[in-house]
Amino acid sequence: MIVTQSSAMLSLIRLAERAARSSAPVLLTGESGTGKELFAQLVHQASPRNGQPLAAVNCAALPENLVESELFGHERGAFSGAVAARKGRFEVAGDGTLFLDEITELPLPAQAKLLRVLESKRYERVGSSQSREHDVRIVSASNRDLCQAIADGTFRLDLLHRINVIEIKVPPLRERPSDIPLLAMHFLEQFRSESDLPITGFQSAAMRALSDYSWPGNVRELRNVVHRACVL
């Protein structure tokens, strides 16, 4: 659920819901902690594919030697340690949605393979020559400057063109200050049960302090601050 009263965010929610009705790839951009994953969930839930799986992969967390296995799966014995066949995220997603978080962190060889799969809609498990078809809806996300990544040679321009049919740029929390009190109360409701104290809200000075802060960590940082306040 996206908690907001910001007109900019409400406009982006409407855009995401309109985009969801198609199968067009969606690219989510914005700083870390702004809520890009929530928009990915919204695109999936508002789409005709909502009865199918939503598979997510954090590309930044994948070891370089296991990227292809994670995305496309592998057969038993395909490499050392592959003691059983395993489905990749494309196969897990089926006819649903695949969320590629931090896609700019994929190494260049994996980007080339991903581009080929997105263009052909076919892939092979590692260690297999059997080609498999997919009809996955791709939603990608990045907190990096994509133009700079292309200029630096760390991200492929042709892959950007493939994944960026509809871009949703999620604004940082400092650009939507009206959401700070709303989100603070939302998180307070989540966490106050962990405290033995009858916490019902924020003192006015505390709320002013929250509202005046720039929140470099965005919504994620605000959530942690409220959680810590409730616990202590």
C-alpha cells in the first residue's frame, strides 16, 4: 500500500494503474528508500496478471557467477554445486510479473543475455539446450543515474531502450513534505504494539523535527526512526 497525499505521488499512482493494463515494460527510478518496490507491486496488482506470480530479484545481491542461474535456472550438474535442477526467476514468474530491482548492477555479460531473452522471449536453463518460452511482464528499478551509467560504460543503451517504455520516477521524501506526518502516523500504528507504553501520537515539537529533516534515506529512514522511537 502506498501511503500518500502528495499530488505528485497520486499522479504517479494513476500512471502506474494505466500502465498496468498493458504488458509494456515499466522502469522505476528514484533514490533508495522512496518506495519503488511498492510501485512494482501496484503495477502487478492492477494488471490482468494479478492472479499470476510476482517474482522479484535484487540484481545487486547476485554473485556474478550465479546471475544466469538465478534468472534462467539451471539443470542438475550444470556447474559445481548444482546438485539438483532449479527454476530461475523467469520460470517462477510464469505469465506474471518479474521485478528486476537495481537492474543497473547486473554485469555487462548478464545484461547482454537478458537483452537477448527480452527480445526473443526465449531462454535456456544453464546446462540445457532446451529453449523455453516466456510471457513475463518486466518491471525494473534503479536508484542510479541511467544516463551516467551508460556514459560510464556500465549499462547498455539498447537494454535501457528495451526496459524503459514507461518510466515512473518516484520523488524523494523531501520533495513531498506533506507525506511526512501521514507516513509517521502510519508507521506509529504499525510499531506501537511493540512498546508497553500507551503511545498515541507525536508531540508537536517531535513532528516539527520530523517535518524539518531532509530524510536522505527517504521513507525507509523515516520508518526506522519511528520504529526506534516506539521501541525505546
